[in-house]
Amino acid sequence: MSWCYIACGLAALCALFYAIISFKRKTHLAAVTGTMFLAACAVNLTYLGRIGAGTYFAASLTTSAYFVCLDFLVLSMVYYMIEFTQSRIKAPRFKKTVIFTVYLLTGVDAAILILNVFREVVLRYQYQKDSVYAIKYMFEAKWGFYMHLAFVYLLVAVIFYILIRKIIIVPKIYRARYVNTLLALCVIGLLTIFYMAELLKLSMDPAVLVYGFVCPLVYRNTFDYTSKGMLNTTRKMVLEYMGRPVILFDYEGYVADTNRDMRELFPILNSQEQRISMMDFLQLGAFRDLQSIGEDQTFEWENPGSAGARRYQCAFTCLRDERGRSIGHLLIMTNLETERDMLTRLYSKDSFYSETDKVLSQGIYPVTVVVCNANGIGLVNDVFGWRRGNELLRQAADLLRENLPANAILARMEDGDMAAALTEAEQEYAVRLFEKIKEQYREANDTGINTDMEYGIAVIRDETKSVEEAVREAAESMRTKKMMNQSSQKSSLLDSLTQTLTESDYETEEHVERTREMAIRLGQALHLADGELGKLALLAVLHDIGKIAIPHSILLKPGKLTEAEWEIMKTHTEKGYRIANASKELKPIGEYILHHHERWDGGGYPGGLAGEEIPLLSRIITVVDSHDVMVHDRPYHKAMNEEDAKRELLRCSGTQFDPKLVEVFLSVIGETKVS
């Protein structure tokens, strides 16, 4: 039986060696793993002691020590499995209770086993001189031993539960290392069962040797594991999303792999029925500037097909092993006309400008430029991580591709903005499309975070407006709308100002919302550009923001103001202008705030402007705000009925109000004239 001594000794040395190099790594997981290897070493040494026991007492002592070491091996395996799979007990109080209970049971079990050396409550022994087993003092189980087994089996069940749960929840490409661990445990368990059932006619328990000799595999699986499946999938994703057509030929000269950009250029590559040789492919693509397939070279290629861009820069590379032998060829093509964003696969900013300029150079008008952005992505990144935020950006890009015309030019701009250029399209058409996209994006959001999409529109009708100007105008319109959107971080400034205004004045949130809604309706009836509609909505909310600097005694005075008080009141337009100009976001509406109390006949303030000298948006707010004030109670007057308010608008048409705006406004609210 000398081989049993050698095998157990080598297994113990193996476990000890890997325990030492594990501790040298000086990480928490390494310390846990090293402790488990030390327990495996102790199991082999105590089993070696059982084999060499020459007296009854020695057999009793080494056997008890062996089972105690097994207890701590299984306990350290539980701890290792928790760290290895990164499983956590979330409730701190419950966690402490579980840990205390497990350690208490381990201690009690160990104490009983040690007590067994003196009072045999767990095991007793019989000497079997002619036994085929290496161990001569065989034990007979008593009631205490079954308690020990139940405890060990409970811990083993916990280990299997943790592993199986991890295998179920982890992505498939990451499962191999956990499956390997599970298989190793199954082998140990089966060896133990077969040995105890005497199905394996061996002189010693083979599972004991596995505890030691499996340490190198466990060490490698823990610290040096690399998932081939994960790497292969990652490489495939990089290939697919690199934004450049790529084709790989094997050492025999046949197509080995391609990405979707290359398959879009050459649909024949989608066929699974035939092997395509490199020479057939080069002939098919008419790569005339490729001089030789035996050396690396770079050349330009004019695309004769209808798919893809017209001009590409091609990099042809001969792949060789360390001995210089050919193992294949790689062709990577770069679109000289367009570059794509790797995340969304949309055009880059520069490509968007160049592609849209090509359309305009052909005299195709109108071109509607839309800039959009998803609100709340930053919060999604903070809560769920960048990966989930990127998924939402890709989802938004996919919705643009699915809903917009095939000839739409799509691009990803800076700061997460995306742009679309719609040829021969009017603003109304773009609004319908993007409202549909907004709704689909909202419905698809499953994060629980309000991630809405906002957009701005600018229309290029002739050569007087460049693509850059249209993008800037659309982006400004989008940012203005974002201030009105509760899911946008930009809305905090607006919320703060409107709250201050409603606390300082008799204005109410209802008045602000009514004015905003009616101003937008009137602006749409006047066919205002999208950017102007965004400014109008913001102006409707903040046109009286200067009143926060007017004393309450004047603002809330129920009677008529004195001449001095009235002069103070009139300064609110200039104060509002200064407040708006102090903010980059509000500066575009500063001029409209300044002039929203001008009169059509020139009798208003502060500039005494008349007629069309008054900015259009200021004139619109004057009509809309005056109407809402007429039909609702204020400290200084009682509300008019709707009919009287309409008559008042008509009476003041041409003096206080723009007569054309009054006419359109009355049409919007359902009646063009009042008898």
C-alpha cells in the first residue's frame, strides 16, 4: 500500500503549493481560495494519518481529525463559492445570523468529533487485518455521525445551489468557468458515492486525492480563466460594428468571414450554398488597382455597384504565422465619403454635413433638418450603467432608421444628439414622423426612468441657409423644448424661475399653462418654424419673469396704481430682459420679453415700437396673454365672459393688437367675428 502514502503525500503537497501561491496574490478572493487549498491539504494529511494508524487510539484520533478537516474544507468551499460567483446576502442582519449559525454548527460538529476520541458517540472502530483497503481500522457509524453527514450535505447543497443559480443567470458565453467547477464537484461526489457503495474496488477513497490534485485546475479556473466563447463573441461584435467593410480569406483562398457592411456591398456573400474564392471575389468587385495578392498594399476602389458609397480606401493585408508562412488574407475598406459612429452605426457629424451638401448641390429643396436627443440618459447611466444607456441610444437610432424614409441622411452628433436630413420634406411632415418616434421610444422604455425624446426642426428652402446654420437652429430649438420637458435636466432652471414667479405674482400655474398652450396653437396656425414655436412656448411661460423684481405692494394692489407705481410696474419688461440675457438658455427670448407690452399703434412701452417693428412673438404673447387675463379673475378686475372678451379684442385690434393676429386668434378659438 506504499502507493497510497505517496499519492496522499503528493496530493497534500500539491494543495499546499497552490495555497502558498494563492496567498501571494494578496487579494480577498486569493486569500479565500488559499484557505480552501490549505483545508484540502489538511484532509490529505489526516487521511494519510488514518492509513498509517497502528493503534486503536491513533485510528480514532486521525479519523476524527479527518472528518473535522472535511467540515472545514466544505465550509471553506461555501465561502469560496460565494466569493467566486460574487453572490451576496443582501440583508445585513440576516447575513450575520446565517454566518453565526454556520460557524456555530461547524464548531459543535468538530467538538463532537473530537469528543468521540474519548467517548464514542459518533464512530467506533473494528480492526480488519485482511482488508483490501489501505485503512485497517474501519469505522462503524453511530447516531452522531448521521448528524455530521446531514450538516455536510446541507453545506454541499448550498454550494450546488450557488453554482447552479450563477450558471442560470450569467450570459451563456460566461458560463464555462462555473460549469467546469460544477462538473468537478459532481466528479468528487460520484467518486465518494461509488467508493462508499463499494462500486469502486480501490484500496483508498479516490475523492481524497481529487481534493489535492484538483487544486491546479481550481486555481487556473479562478485566476487564469479566459472565456474563449466570450472572446469569440466580442471579436465578432467588433467585426460587425466597426463601421467598415471587412472580409477574411483563409489560407486556401476562400472566404472565411465577413461583416454586414461587406455583405451589404456584395449581397452574394450572404449565400451559404457556395464557397467563394478570393479570385472570384476580386474579379466580382473589379479591384483593378490591387497589384498583387502576395504583398500588403493600400489602394482606392471605385464602387461599380448601387449599394454603399462610390469611393473606398482599401487595405489588403497578407496574414502570416511566426514562421512567415501565409495563413490568409484580410481586406478592410474605408468609406472615403462617409464615416459611421460605432455605437449607433449612424453617419458621423462631418459625413452628415458632406452628404447633405451633396443633396443641396443638386438643387433639391426643401431639406428639413431635425436634431433630436433622448432625455434622462445620464440618469440611466448612473443607475443601470453605461451599457444600458448605450442600449437606449442604439434603440433611438434604430427607431430613426425604421421610421424615416430610406433616403434620409442620419448622423450622430456631439453630446448624444442625433440628426436627420429629410429631402423634399416640409416641417409638418417631419413633426408627424418624430412625434411617432417619440411615442415608440416612450413605450419601449422599460427602465422605470422617464427617458423621453425631444427634437428641433429647421428647414432649408434655398441656398441662403447652410447645413451648419440649419443644424444650429434645430439644436437650439431642441434645447429650448428640453427646458419645457420635465424629464430633462435642463428643465430645473425653468422650474425654479416659474416657481419664483408664481410665488411673487398673482400668476398661477394654470394661467401659465393656458397661455403656453394657446400661444402654440396660434403659432401653428401662423405656420411658424419649429424653432420659433419652441421660443414661443418658453416666452409664454416667462414673459413676465421681470415681475419677480417688482415689490409685492405694487403687484398685488387691488386698486388703480399711482403714476409713480405704474412707472415702477413698467420696468418689469426691462428687468425680465436682463434676467433672460444673464442665462445662455433664456437669451434667445430676451428681446421678446422686452417688447411684449408694445402696442400696434406705438403707444406701448418700453421702446414705443409700432406695427411690424414689434417682434412677432411679442405680438403673439400680447394677444394671447391679454385674452387669458380678460376671461379670468384678477385682484384688480373680475373676469369677462368669452363673448365680451372677443369684442374687446376686436375693439383694440389695430390699436393695441396686431389686427391680423386677432383675426387668426379668433379663428383658432373657434369664431372669426362676434356680432
